[in-house]
Amino acid sequence: MEKVYKAVVIGGGLAGSEAAYYLATHGVKTTLVDMKPVKFTPAHESENFGELVCSNSLKSNDIYANACGLLKEEMRRLGSMLMQAADATRVPAGAALAVDRDKFSAYVTEKLRSCENLTVRAEEITSLPEVDEDGDTYIVVATGPLTGDKLFDDIKQKTGGELHFFDASAPIVSAESIDLSQAFTGDRYGKGTGDYINCPMTKDEYYDFVDALLSAERANLHEFEKGEIFEGCMPVEVMASRGRDTLRFGTLKPVGLCYEDGTRPYAVLQLRKENEQGTAYNLVGFQTNLKFPEQKRVFSMIPALKNAEFLRYGVMHRNTFIHSPNVLTRQFAFKNNRKLFFAGQITGVEGYVESAASGLLAAIAIVDEIQGKEIRRFDDTTVCGALQTHISTPTKDFQPMNANFGILTPMPVRIRDKKERYKAMAVRALETIEKLCKD
């Protein structure tokens, strides 16, 4: 009798949702287990799957100039459901792909619940299921950066250690409370359709702001938060502590943003639409761990935000990942049991899109194996393959990785112009993906 294979996906975030949908729509009887609404993490509010918590932006959508934009296109061509959801619920954000987060998660949830080959179960999993390597069931663990304590302890024990870093989210303000007389609209270097609200500061205003930021009271850190801060989500107050001009050359850099007369502000905070209606705006790059009253006091020192109504304050939460090179294959399978897979930020990929991509890649590997095919190998000419290499290459100091051109195989002939080099790398990557789609 022919074996009928099944899959259980633990976690309904981006990686889990992507993996579950791909498996179910490719003939694998799939169960998606998520602890919501039985239990919520400190960062989640909605009962829906694919909930975005830190930001509503999936970063650049430029295929030829940005590695995350290229990764999104690779995923689209591989059949990503989450990219369908993002494209269907996008909000104006210049060259970036930003979404209405409520509509995005609603889209993902509807897709999953309406999938005939998929069963959804609300339950908190507190230990890794026993997996028979010769059995008919595959397990995908995609419990994210806020994996429950009991399950995390079990994963820690079975994977031989732990690593973690902080993840901080930015505040959101109401659109009507922004003083537009103290702001101007436009995208950096004029790219896009003028979707950002730019909040300029003079030299004195900037340094007064930095001084206030440095002296502001921060929220107390819990035991689980005592660790190193990941550079990609560093709180704005920590960046400011590295030097009074750090923000002016980073988050608040005015380069590419000018007044109508062509002059440039001393520093600029950009605001990005948080929803399709444009009623809420995100303070771009202002992840923070300041106490809520301090956020109101300090951020309101920016002239355009002097009367800002804060719809959500920034928060900091734990982000957990395993030492993947020691325990995972490049297909995200557990080395000690090839029917147990991990996906998402718990594997050491960093970012919404990267997390979703890992779920998609794990599911592709499972389906290929079930169908008796040679498991497709994504090489380092693709962003997908480069991320696989990152999580599976032995290293003592393993840290999370975003999509970037620096992790891709260089072009065989050096191209000095960066734009042309990135474009050539993108063309090569998509040619590789197209070939793998036909295999």
C-alpha cells in the first residue's frame, strides 16, 4: 500500500503560514497548529494568521537594486502565498512594499482556512513532537521569535544551546495629528510617488531632541531581554548613545530629501503610511524601549509631531534563534531527523520576507522529497540559496542575517558600477529560479 504523507506545521506566523499553504496545495495532508487564540505572546493582538507586529513594511520592492526586493520576486516565482497577500493589500510607500497589516493577515487567514487539504488547530505546543524518521509525517517548527518558554526550553535542550537578541517596534501616530505645516511630502531622491511625510529639524532642534532622547527613562528589561541587541532592529535611543550625530547619518539622515527651494534640512524623520486609508503613520526606524510617557514627551519635540496622537507606542520583545549551522541542513531539516524542519526567525534569518522565504523553502524540500524528486538546490546566485547557506555554514559566532547582495556569489567578471552589478546579479538569480521552477 502506498504511503500517504502528512505534515504538521507548528506556528501560524509568516513562515508557518507560507509552509502550511504550500504543503497543502501540493497534495500533502497538512495540519496547522497555532496557540492563538488560546494564548497570545506579548507582541500579538489579532487571532489571524500572518500577523505583522513590528512594522507594516516588507522593505524595498525594487528587484534590481535591493536584495530584499529580489527575494520577494524569487518567492513570487516559486508560488509564495504571502507575496500574493502583500501585493493584494499594499499601501502607498514609495519604492517599498508596505501593506495594510489587518487586511494582510485577514487575506492570509482566509487563504489558509479555505484550503481543502488543510486543518487548523488552536493549541499551545509545549514540546517537540516525537518524529519517526521512517514514518509518514513531517513536522515544521515555525514558532517565531517569541516561542513559548516550555517549547523553547525543549528546543534548547534538543538543539544544544540558545541565542537571542532584542527586537523593537516603532510607534504609530494618527495622520490628523501630524502638523503638516512643519512637514513636507516626498520620497528620498524623488523615487516613488511622494508617499512619505518628512518631518525636518533644524540644527538646534536636532541636538535638543538627541539630548532629551539620551536622558529619557527606558522601560525595565526582563530577564529574557538581557542580551545583545541586533543591529537591524536597534532602538533609536541606543543608536543615539553611540554619538550625537549617529542619527543624523542614519535614521534621521536628510540626504535625498529637500525643501521646494532645493535646500536640505539638518535632520529628517520620515513617516510611512500604516494602513490603506492613510489614517495612521509609522515613525520609520524609531524602534524604541522608552517608557510610554517618555516616548510621548521626547518624540513630540519633533516640530511636526508636537501635537501627535500616539495610536501605538514602541515596544521591545525577545527574539530567539537556534545555532542553526550546528543542527540544520541547508533545507532547514534537523540533522538528527530529516522529517523535522525548522523555519522562520528561529533559524537565524532576519526579517519578515526572509522568515516567509524559509517556510517556503522548507515546504519545497518536503514536497520534492515526497514526490520522489531530487530536492531542488538553490545556489548562492539566488537570495534564497544564500540564506540557506548562511543558516547551514559552520561558524562560532552565528548571527541573524537579512537579505543582501553581499551574501550572493559575485559575478564572474567584476562590474564596477554598483547599480549595474546589482542588476546583473538579479537577472542571474531570476534565471536560476526560473530553471528550478521547470525542474
